[in-house]
Amino acid sequence: MIKAKRAISAWALVLAAWMAAGMSLPTAATQAFTARNLIYGSTGYDVDELQGRLHLLGYYWGRIDGIFGWKTYWAVRTFQYNFGLPVTGEVDMRTKIMLVKATPNWNSKMDFPAGASGSSSGNSGQPATASDTGGTLISGDGFTHGMDNLSASDLNLMAHVVYGEARGEPFEGQVAVAAVILNRLHDPKFPKSIPAIVYQPGAFDCVNDGQINLQPNREAMQAVIDAVNGWDPTHGALYYFNPAKTSNAWMWAQPELVTIGHHIFTA
């Protein structure tokens, strides 16, 4: 009996110590997130939460499925960049804490499917930036990372095209327009500079109707950054069109690769 009482007391002490330790773990600051780092290939509810919080901020537009794929990876990098965190694509405790601070109203019932509304960015439709939580804003003209092969003028021109062609589209669709420009730059059928591609006759509607002269917003700039850093949601597309506005038989005849927002992207 004495041994049994001692065993029960020992287990009670272990349980109490474990509960006390749990109260002081860093995960308490991140609410529902687990303590593990999340990387490409991770799965589970905490990835589902990650996608939900990123969607709420306007960075993630894919399916909320608990699978850490490329769309989640690039959404994480964009969030880290805008909030002054190390841009790794890995979700460590520092990134989790910043995500929680940026999404105080998040809960699991807000995990919308792809294409659903629910951004916390208000009527503007822009992703939240570091100014919302005291982080570091993108400096200068917004182009400060991974842009060695293109000039600031090239990147700025691309942002004008993205804003003129795809404002109001999902963020992924804006990255896709920037990716098309870069895909043309690497294709021998097209001119060999960004200005020559953009101003090639008939290449972009925004050049024809003057919307290229509109001032791009931060989201358009970020879309260019992500495209230059390697995200191509189009899988190599060279063209795109809005099926509701295009009757061009040649465009319709091109092999369709993917539809993002209101645009069909083709080879």
C-alpha cells in the first residue's frame, strides 16, 4: 500500500511538472500551433492552420489541405519578407509568433477553400504588411531581394504591367502575369529585354489602353519579387487571356496550361 501511494504521488508530481512546463513553452504564445518547424513536405493540422492564417492575410490562395506544397512555401516566403523575418520558407517559432500577432481573429472555422473570400486586409484587398504588426517594411521601391539579373527599371516596368493587367486578381494570378514576362525573356521567340517584351506590339492590353501608366501597388511589386525568385504558377506559360473578353481564335487554339482567377494561361 505504501509503495502504491508513493507511485501515485510520483506520477502526480511528474504530471504537475509536465503541466507547469507546458505553460511556459514557447508554443503558448502561438496558441494552436505545434512546436515543430514546418517545411516543404510537412503535413498535419498545423499546416492547415498555417495556410488558413496566410489566407486570412491575403498571401495564400491555394486549397487549405494541410499539405505544405510550393504554394504554401512561396506564401510563407512572401509573408516573411514583408514582415522583416529571415526569408527561408521554413516556419519556425519566430514566424509562427508573427503570424499569430498578425491574425488575432483567426480560428479554424475561417479556413476557406481556394478562391473564397475572407481576407483580413479590409476593403483594399491588399495583403497585410509589417506596418500592421510593427515589423519592417519593404524598403525603397520594394525591390531589394534576389534581383541581381534585372535592373530596378525592369522590375518597376514589370510591376506596372502586373498592376495594369491583373489588379483585382488573386495574388497567384498577379505572380502568374509576371512569370509570363520572364518566360518570354527566356524564350527565343521573344525579344531579349523586359522593355522590348512589354512594348512589343499587341503584347499587353495595358500598354494599348494606357493602364500601364497607373502606379503599381505593393502587391504588384511583391508579385514581381516572387516571380523573379522562382515562383511560376503558370508552369511555363507564354500567353494568357480573359475568356470573357477574348474572341481571338489563335489565343483559344493554344494549349491551355492552367486557369488562375479570370485568366487562362497557355503555352
